[in-house]
Amino acid sequence: MQAVSDGPKLEIQMLHDRVLVRLSPEEGERRSSGGIVIPATAQVARRLAWGDVLGVGNSVRNVKIGDRVLFNPEDQLEVEIQGEGHLVMRERDIHAVATERTEHGTGLYL
């Protein structure tokens, strides 16, 4: 009997309006614009997170592989792929996209 992990490698294809995102590494402590150090353990308000898009379904219109997206990580489903945690979400759960190809951006940059 052959174990599942010994079989052929299968490529992951996202379906419909789903997006596969890898969370950006946490930055630890941060600095406010006034220079105040905010420790990583400080609880502020619910915080949105940035992540990198690794896959998109065929119904996704505004997000491409390689984009950085802003979303609420608490409302998403987590999956482990090759020992790393990734999130699966609907395109409508993404609040913003940071990309080089903007048509009507905010004028703000990462």
C-alpha cells in the first residue's frame, strides 16, 4: 500500500471566486508615525493584514497572482500546504490590492 505523500505531486487550482493567499511575515514591534514603539503583544483594534496572492479562481476579476492584498485574517479559512499556513478567501473579502498596474489608485504606496 502506497502512502498518499509518496504519490505524484498535484497542482492546486483555485475554483470560482476563490483566492489563495500567503500571509506576510509579522513585523513584530512597530513604530507609530510619531516614533513611539508599539510592541508586537499590544492589542490595538482588530487589525487587517497584508498577504501575497498565490492562486486565483477563474471568476476572479480584480486580483492577479503576485499582488499583495489587504484583508481580515480572522474571517478566513486556513489550509496547510507543504508545511506552511495559507488562507483561502473569496475575492469580495479583499479590501485593497497593492500592485504596480493601477488605473485608479489612492496615491499611497507600500
